[in-house]
Amino acid sequence: MFDRLKSLLRAPEAKASRTARVIAFDGGGRVRWTPRDYAALTREGFAKNAIVYRAVRLVAESVGALSFVLYEGAAELTAHPLLDLIARPNPRQDGPSFLESIAAYLLLAGNAYVEAVSLAGDNARESGQASAHVRELYALRPDRMKVVPGPDGWPQAFDYTVNGASVRFDQGGTAQPPILHLTLFNPLDDYYGLSPLEAAACAVDTHNAAARWNKALLDNAARPSGALVYGGAEGGTLTHDQFERLKRELEREYQGAANAGRPLVLEGGLDWKAMSLTPKDMDFMEAKHAAAREIALAFGVPPMLLAIPGDNTYSNYQEANRVFWRQTVLPLGARIGAALTQWLAPSFGAALTLAVDTDKIDALAPDRAALWERVSKAPFLTVNEKRAATGYGAVAGGDVFPAS
């Protein structure tokens, strides 16, 4: 009787992200800090480099545009709570923007973290009861999340920290772990992934340095590196007043983009001696394009799609776009879908598989047309075998050979 009264008086449970309002939380465990500076890499790469920005946006937006189909065993499900959850993961994001965030975090940090929020409250989590279906998903910033290894070396919890306050997500004791940690392969770290941005860091620095050099050349257009040589009497030097006047005239009359092309007027035995190499001598533009191609290579984007000149690897833009979807977008999207279903399937109590629907990708239409043509011209295949070869299910009476 008393237990029933207590359950009636207990405050109703509501779904809410535990990171929406971070509180201070004490607990045991040893935090292993990430060995890279995510903020510095993102500022220098994504925020200051047009090639990195466009490559990340191109891959992430393409992953966000993917459509998924859900299978339970071999049967395709057209309606399921998991499909609804992927389509609308939380009140602030739609499905494409959620998947885009996960893909972008993987490309920039090598890690992506997703928080699952369900209607089961803290009491259910503490008692180890099976949680209700997950209602919301949130993509969390990877630089705020730290792995807490357990006694056996496997991650036992995650600490999410903002402005000195942190909340701990314990991965044990529940049927549904609250955090999904996706990583890109890193042979030198047991917990954190290796991002393409870190692998391309040298190329990013080279490209950024070239851009800064170009900007400085524009700002200092009429005054390239060199020296004014005084050719007066032997042993003669400029007076202090002459030297200061010459500096002021150079800065006021000849320095800056507005004075580009203005001829330098010299007097009193002065002679200009250029000291630096020209951009042509340094092969400046080619070095910049080489760095851009190296960045594109790290992110798996054909240079042609980023408008980088001088790359003739692909015969045309259509072929480059098809290779981009086949070798970059589809593997990343399939990996994200597989990780989500493996993580969420126990909550829905079924053996589910989330797969990319390649039939809805326009870039792969020529591949589908070629496959259909080959299959349709195969007289040794039954109707159901042809349907299976093109990704469709069997139909009644389809185990016969089509009439020629």
C-alpha cells in the first residue's frame, strides 16, 4: 500500500537531454584526455581554409542527404519507430542535419558522440531495468567529451564538460548505453579516432601560408622585399632625418594595394636591389594547388569537385562525382547507419539493420541502369533471381524463367 502511494506521489518522468543543462557531478574513475587540440585544428582548417571547409561540407551534406531503409531479418520495414527517430531525432534538428553533424564531427575530430534520451528515468537506469524506446538523439561536441577507462581498459563512462561543470554518462548497468562513440581508425590510440583533418595538417598549414603570403603581397604590392642601396660618396651614409623621411615616403606613397604599380622614384644615389625570389621562381601557385589536392585526398573528395585546377585523373565531372559517392559518401553513411542500429536495436527489441537506399542517389543512376540492363538480358536467371540481383524481394510465382 505504502509503495503504491509513493509511486503515485513521485514526480512524473520526462525525457530531457542530460547535457542540456550541465551540472557539477563528482564520481570515481580516471579521465583520459584527448591527445589532440580539436579547437586549433578546426580554426586553422575548417574556419580559415576554403578547401577544408568545402570538402567537409560536401561530404557531410551528402551523408545527410542519404535515405535509409530498415530491415528486420530479410523483411523490409516501411514503418518503424526507429525510422521515425532517424527522421526527427530531436526537436531542434531534422534527420539530415543530425546525420550531417555526425559526419562533420568525424571528419574534423575523428570522433562523434551521440546521446540517447528515453522516457525511462534515473531510477530505471540505477536499477538496471530495460529502458523504454529511445525518444531523442543528440550529437555532442567531441572536444567536450572525455573517455573514462574502466579497470579492464574498456571505456566505462564518458564525461561531458562545459565551462568547468561536467556530467558523467555511465555505460554499464543499463540495457541501452546512453552514449554512442563513433571513431575513425587510429592505429596509435585505444580510445580516440584519427581525423582526416589531422592527417592533412601539414597541407593545411602550407595552403594557409600561401594564402597569407598572397594577402601580404597585395597589402604590400608596390614594395616587394628588397633593399635600397645608397650609392653616394665612399663611406657616406644617410643622415637620421633623411633615413626617417625615406621610410615615411615608402610607407605613405608606395606601400599598400592602393599604390600598386606606382613607380619608385629614387634620388640622391639610391638604388633598388631586389632580394626575394619571385612567385614563378618559387613555383608558388603549383605548390598551393598541390597542397589543396593533398587536402582533398585526405577527405576523399576528387579535386575536380573542389574546382582545383591541374588534376586530370578523372575523365569528366560525372565520373568524379560517381567515384566520390561510391568511395567516400556510401562507406561513411553505411558505417554511421550500422553503428546506430547496433546501438539502438536492443532498445527496440528486434534484430534490425539500417542500410543506405542507393536507389535514391541520382549520381549512381548510370550504374543502376547498367545493372538492370545486364540482369534483364540474362536468360539463365529466374524472375526472383533477377529481383534479388537488383536488390528487390521475391514475389509469388517468380521462381520461373521469363518468357523469351
